[in-house]
Amino acid sequence: MKCVILAAGEGKRMHPLTFTRPKVMLPIANKPIMEWNLLNAKKAGLKEFIFVVGYKSEMVRNYFGKGEKWNVNINYVNQGDALGTAHAIGMVKKFTNKFIVLCGDTIFGSQDIKNIIKKEMSIGLVKVDSPEEYGIVETKGKKIVKIYEKMPKPFSNIINAGIYHFNNKIFNFIEKTKKSPRGEYEITDSINMMIKNNDIEGVLLKEWRDVAYPWHLLDANEEILDKIDKKIEGNVEKNTCLNGNIIIGKNSRIMAGSYIEGPVIIGSGCKIGPNCYIRPHTSIGNNCHIGNACEIKNSIIMNNTNVPHHNYVGDSVIGQNCNLGSGTKIANLRLDKKTINISLNGKKIDSKLRKLGVIMGDNVQTGINSIINVSSIIGNNVLIGPGAVASGEIKPHSKIL
Amino acid sequence: MCGIIGYNGFREADKVLIDCLKRLEYRGYDSAGIGVIGKKLKIFKEVGEISKLEKEIPTLDGDIGIGHTRWATHGSVTRENAHPHISQNKKIAVIHNGIIENFKELKEELEKKGIKFNSATDTEVITHLISNYYKGDLEDAVYSAIKKLKGSYAIAVVCEDEPEKLVGARNESPLIIGVGDNENFIASDIPALLRYTNRVIYLDDGEICVVSKNSVRVLDENKKEVNKKVNLIKWDFKDAEKSGFPHFMLKEIYDQPDSITQVLRGRASEINRTIEFNEKIENILSNGLDSIHIVACGTSYYSSLAGKYLIEKLTNIPVFVELASEYRYFGTRNEKSLIIGVTQSGETADTLAALKEARNSGCRTLVVTNTIGSTATRISDAYILSQSGPEICVAATKTFTSQILVLFLIALKIAMIKNTIGTDELYNYILQLKELPREIRQVLDQNNEILKVAKHLKNCRSVFFIGRGINYPLSLEGALKLKEISYIHAEGFAAGELKHGPFALLTKFTPVVAIVTNDSTYDKIIANIGEIKARGPQVIAIAEDNDTEIDKHADFILRFPSNLDLLSCIPITVILQLLAYHVANLRGCPIDKPRNLAKSVTVE
């Protein structure tokens, strides 16, 4: 049994984080989304993987290599043009007969993957609260009747989860699939054709985490951190306070006066403190520096980023190689306490969140005492000058002075 | 010149080959063909564009094959002369880019052995040579065959008896290997592959490569395996598409504010008030320069002429601009002079030959090119990339302006080193450079006015372009752009030269485009316009924003921002490009692929 993970997409809704990496390489609790799927699939007994890659494929390839580190075997296929899910799955025709397909940007549980493995020709289903964002599935008993496109007023809250178990018959239908109105070859169209003569079963999933927009990373991060166990490999100085489940990587140094409330994960080679406050549900990548008088809460801080002095970072995602100037603070709550609207790629989106800080791309520099307003989206390589105020959507490579 | 592609992998080879050929079409497009090995070797060729081949081709099953788009050098444009060429036993197929110089002798030799030739191409001798040497191992046969060849070649070969193997070889023609997952490619150029992989190996002269589905081996002249570096290409294949514009040319014209920013990036620093190049280049520029020779062809020659003006003005070093095809045979070489080769593709055969000649006689060589890893960057002492991104339209636009700017930066750097300009003046130029993208956007906003003028030009038999000083090379470029894409006869003249002959051609039906800048020659060119008007032609003036005097003299006026000093050449060029584009578009010409032309000219 081979496991095909679809990892070719760019993830436009994840801008600005995906300007510099493919969506599946976004880190959650210090591991790319893709790695969580790999680990869960491995736990479910799968050892042979095919990654269908495309956008910035070298990053996936450099990180996973041939899979030696995970003791699995990884083979790659380049999708070429991103022509949709059916096109992506069609790529693996020459390499496998029976296989599991996972959408690489959604995290699936290992028990659920196991259940799908058991049932040849099946589709994972999941119940969600807001089904209007997804493809609705009509079922009769266990059988799938039809998969519908996104609809404004769905008749059911059971949706297509993005995990499938196929045999080689699917390729015949993929070949016959026509382009959908949005110009892509959709696997749901292939499945709808196949259902007419072949039975496909639905398998209801228990764990499922879809990450569409950058702020969803924080939800997924919280969910995974809630499950971690304490593991301290770095150096912890005297007079520090570590409460709850905390992971500290090798060669990281926690200096005196640091107060850390778990669950928190800190990567390797970091310098934390002295005198800082790290609050629950925070992931800090490798080689980061969190310095004196800094407070971080419910945030993802990626590799090689510094939050060095007098900073507040709350409910935020901060990219790689960023440096916050002394006193740079990030607002995360509207003064009128309303839910937060976000402008992303020029579109207004209601996040339904009450608190959200900044979504910051890679290589951003901020000057001293600069201010980042609630729910700002800051592109990669932006420079924010001393004392400047950044708010709204800021394009990559711009300067705010 | 031609484009070649070879595929060995898991996809349907015929579809991949045609897709890649479309991206190589700019290298030539008078005929095309592909060969695929399924159970047997099957060949399909067609005269005309790739889209015609695509329409008429039957499905060729198989996952290994080769494809070729031709730009005829030996033999006319016929189906027989299209590649691939197959051996007599119909088992070996070869595609080739380049020219085999000793093909006549080889052909006679082979004909004596009783081999019948089906085409008039030089390529067919390669096929029969390989077939002659073939004893069960294709790479051995190719290896023996290329020993016999004199001239330039990039070839790709497949053999029905070894359907798992694709063999390539290069000498003085471009060839790269694309490294994919469970699939590998060979191709003339990177854009052909970008959709499938961004990892490439650059093959060097004399090397051959053996490409299977999962591995790539490169052998040198002595059949020793070479360890080659796999390079990661940073452009996206989307960069090579039209992004919403009707033609690549228009897209590339509109790219210029960005491409200019790219040229300046990391080189002109506002904060440090200096021009920075890497150490190698700075060394070359700082060691006592007597004179500078710039060698180039076509559009690059015109940008070099503009560069000559800029360098001489700023540094007082004499600059000689020479056509590469002439310089290589007749030019003077002096060890104290710097030879700058200007070539967009980095593969222009004449420029490469001129650079090699110069280097062999001990001159320092510097290359200005747009293509990293190209042959030119490898045979010269140092290179400066114009960083414009791929240019697909055959008529050069953004690379022209980028080349001028690179030469301008070189001029500033030498001037800094030689202290011929002061720091304030330098800073002033840097500020002007940084303003350029905005000025160009201003010019692009005049698109509609330029279109109106183009309507007056579209039915003319000839158009003349005049200018003085740096505007003279610009008028040459303006004329070249117009003639190459709209097929209207056009010529550029130094404004003062018009009355020494060309005046005889002026009539009511020969409009003149005059480039007018507010410099010391302003009165002279106004006088020239008066002389022209007296003979009947309409005058289209390209003039500065604040020039009100010109209204009295010209029939149409296109404006560019004032106070740009030396850099006015960039916005003026943009106006000339848009003018040529609109005229060609109104005349319904195939703008991106004008007849008889090819993007990079890799033959001499």
C-alpha cells in the first residue's frame, strides 16, 4: 500500500507566508504540516510514500529527502502545471495500484488513516460547523451518492475531508474527467463518474484539521501543543520557572528569570531570556532569540527570528529570519472588542476571531518602538522604520517609514 | 539555430515534447518534428509552427523521445529537412542544433559506403555516423561519431534497441540537462523545462550525457565520468508566460519598471552613495584602462552605442563599439583595453567568438548578459547579469534598456574609480536612477496617445528616425524595432546626416520621428525639423514635458519626463518600443515571432 500526499499547491490564501514556501511546509508545533501527516500515516502502518510536488518543490525535497530520517521511503513526482487534484493523482498512475491519497495541507489522525486503509475504495468524511466552505457529500447508508461543489446553503454538514483510498480503476475516470468551471481537473468529478458503476464507501473521521487561512495555523498549533509531553534537552539555568508541558530542543539555553507556561515548544539552538514571559500555545523555531522583557502568547515564531528586547507578541505568526526592534509591539485586540476583519490579497475576510496579532512573512525588520496594529498582514522582506505604525495588508518588499 | 528537447520519464512523451517545444519556439519555428520510442521508433515531422504539428500529430505511445523546432541553416524548409533524422535501419533518431562544418566531406565518405541521404541537412551525417559506429552501445557510438565532427552542435539521440537511454552531446551550442523526479530532460534552454523541473545541469563543450529515467551520467572528452553540479533555477515558469497581455512584447515593455529595479538592485546604493559590483568586476574596471571595446550584434549593438556615449561622457575613456562579426576577424586587440561583450542570450555565436579571440590575445573580457550559466558567462573573466527575467518576444525590449543601464552603471563605477565625477554628481545620478521606474510608468500611461500616432504610421512605406548624441543610437533602435516587427522599411540617422543624402528620399509619405532633448543641440534639431517639414513629411517629435517650443514645429508630439539628463534615453526608448508595437499590431503582424527571425542567433 502506497501513500500519495498532494503537496503541489501554492496556497494563495496563505499569503504572505506562502510567498517563500509551499503551503505544506508551513510549520505547526515546529514541524511542517506535511511531516505531521507523514508521521500519522507511518503510525497507521504506511511506509511507501509518493509526494506529488510542484510549487517550490525543492523545499519539500530538501527537507524530506528520500525519507531515511523517518525510516520510510519517499518518491517524488512533479505535477508540472497545477491543473487540479485529478491531474495530480493521475501523475502516480505508473507507480502504484492501490493507494491512499492525503491532501498535504490538512492534518489527518493516524487512527482515521488506519480505518481508511482497511476499506478499499473509500473516502474520508467529516462533520463540520461551517460546511458552506467545503464540498458536501450525499450518502445513502455507508455508500457515497454524490459529492457536490461548495454551496451557499448546504443540505448537510458532512463534507469531503480530502483523504481517499483508491485502486487503479480511478485512473480510467481521471482520464475522462473534463475541466471544471474554475478550469481545473477535480478528483470529485472523477469520483462522481466512478460512483455510477462502483461502490465507494464513506468513512467518518474523528480527527481533522484544515488550515485554509494563516490564522488557522494558530488553531492547529494549539491543538497539537495540547497533546505534547514534557521533554527538556537544552540547558535550563537556575531561577527559571517552567510550568506544564514544555519541549526544549538541544543546545537551547533558558536563562534566569524566564517564566514559561506550557504547553510551549522551543526548538534547538535558541537563546531564551533572561527575564521573559512565554505563555501557553507558543511554538518557537530553531535558533531564535527571545530576550529581556518580552512577552509571547499563542504564537508561531519560525526559525532564526529574534524577539530580542521589550517586545509583545500575541496571537501572531512570524516568519523566518525576522528581527523585531527594541520596543516593537504587536496589538492583538480591537479596542471596541468586535471580531476582527482581515484584508488578504485585497479581499476582506471576517476571521470570526476576537484576538489576532500579525501575520508576518520572512525577512521582516522592524525599527525601535514601531507598532504593528491588530490583524496586520505584513509581506516578506518588509522594512518598518523606527517609531512607524504598520497596519492592514503590506505588500512584500515595501518600506514603512 | 534550432531548439532541441529530449524526454525520458513516466509521462506520455509526445505530449511533454510538444509542450516543451512550444516554449522553445522562439529559437526557430519554420518546421518541427518529434520522435518517440514505444514498441518501435516513430517519427512525425511537419513544416510550419508547433501548433500545426500539434494539430496533425497522431498519438505516439511511449515515454522516451526527442523533439526539435527548426530554423533552417542547411537545406530549405521542407518536411524531409525537418528533424529528427533517422538512420537507414530506422532505429536511431537524431536532433541537432548548430552547424557541422565538415559535413560535405563526411557526406561524401558516407555516400561512398553506399549510404543514401534523404535530406539536404548537415544533421543527417551525424545520424549515419552514429548508426555506422553502433555496435550495441549508443553512448559509445555517439562518442565515436562526435570525434569526427567539426563545428558546433548540441545533439540528442535515441535508439530503438536501447529504449531506456537518451544520449546528448554538446560543442559550442547550448545544451542543458533537466533533472526531475523519475524523469529527466535535455534541452536547449531552461524555459522549456521550467514547468517540470527547476533543477538543471549545464553541459560543457565536449561533454556527452547519458540520461535514463532515474539517473544522469555526464562523461568528458576522455569518457571519464564527471561530477556535475545541479543548479536550482529561481524563476518560476509563470515568469515565462504572458500574464494577461496580448503579446509577450507588450508584457515585456510593461515589465520595464520592474526590470529596471532589478538591474539596480544591490548595485546602486542610495544609502552608501556608491555603485557596487563584485570584487572580480571591480578589479577588472580599476586596473588602468586605456580604452574599451564593446562587441555586440543587433539590438545589443545599439545599446552598446548608447553605452559608448555614456561611458565617454562620464569617464573620458575612448570607447569603440564594434559589430562582433566584424571585430572577431578584423578588430585590433590591445592588452590594456577592456573588451565588453553584450549579448542578451549569452549564446550569440559571433559575440562568443569575438570574446574568445579577445581573451586569447590577452585582453580582459567582461560580459553583459541576461542568462546566467550561458556560454558567454563561462568564457569571460567576469560577467554582469542584467537580471531582466526571460524575454520571449524575438524583438528585444526590456533587455535593451537593462543593457544600457548596466553600461551606465559601469560608466559610473569607472568614473568613481578615476575620480572624473564628484560625489555629489554621483549621488545625483543614483537618485535619478531610483526615480526611473516611476518615470517609465508615466511614459507607459501615454499608451493611448502613442496608439493614436501609430494609426498615422501604419500605412507608410518608410519611416525615418533622427536624433543627435545619445539619441542617434536610439533612433537606430527605434527604426530596428519598427522594421523587425511591422515590416515597414525604417532607418535611423544622425540628425545632421540627413541632408547628406537621405533627403532625396523624403516625400509627403515618409514620416520622420525626431527625438528632441533640451541639450546643447536643441536649436540644431529644431532647425533640422524645419528642413524636413519643408520637404513635405509629417514630423513626430519625442520631446520633454516642459518643451513648449516644439508645439510650433512638429505635427505630433509624444512626451517624456524632463530633467532626466543622461537617463532620458530610457523613457525615450520605451516610447519608441510602444510606437513600433502599436504599428505592428494595427497591421496585424505576428509580433512575438516576426518572419525569418530568431531570438538568439547561435550561428555565425
